[in-house]
Amino acid sequence: MIWLCFIKLTFNIYNLITKGVFMISQELLDILCCPETKADLVLDGNTLVSVDKNTRRRYRIEDDIPIMLIEESEQLSVEEWTSIMKKHGKSV
């Protein structure tokens, strides 16, 4: 049992270091929305990206906490936003 816990912990640390995978629960993702437009968000690496084509906001995640301040967000180019939406199966 201890080895199983160790293996899971090692795998989680590996994902955090190599893939930038952050532990945000699906429940939290389901209730979060873009504070500017109230659009849905997609988890893309260590950021949340609004599905709103007009604003194309990206919000960073620090220490597993989404920073949902408009003034702290980044506005993506149309090309980058489109690429992220396609990667996550969203219509553009």
C-alpha cells in the first residue's frame, strides 16, 4: 500500500514538472467562467482560456489557484486562440 502511494505521488510530481499539469478539479472548472463575458473556460496547460472569440482571454493558474482578474489576464491573438480551441474540440 505504501508503495502504491509513493508511485502515485511520484507520477503526480512528474506530471507537474514535465507537463505543467495542475490539479484543478472538474467541479471547479464547471463553475468557473470568464469574469468579463461569463463565457466557459477550457483548461490549457497551466492556464484557463475563455471560449469567447471576441475577448480571447487567458487566465494563469498559480499554485493551483486560478487568477481570475481581468487586468491580470492576457488577450490572445486570433491565431493562438483558434489553435487552443481546436486542440480542445471547441468550435471557432
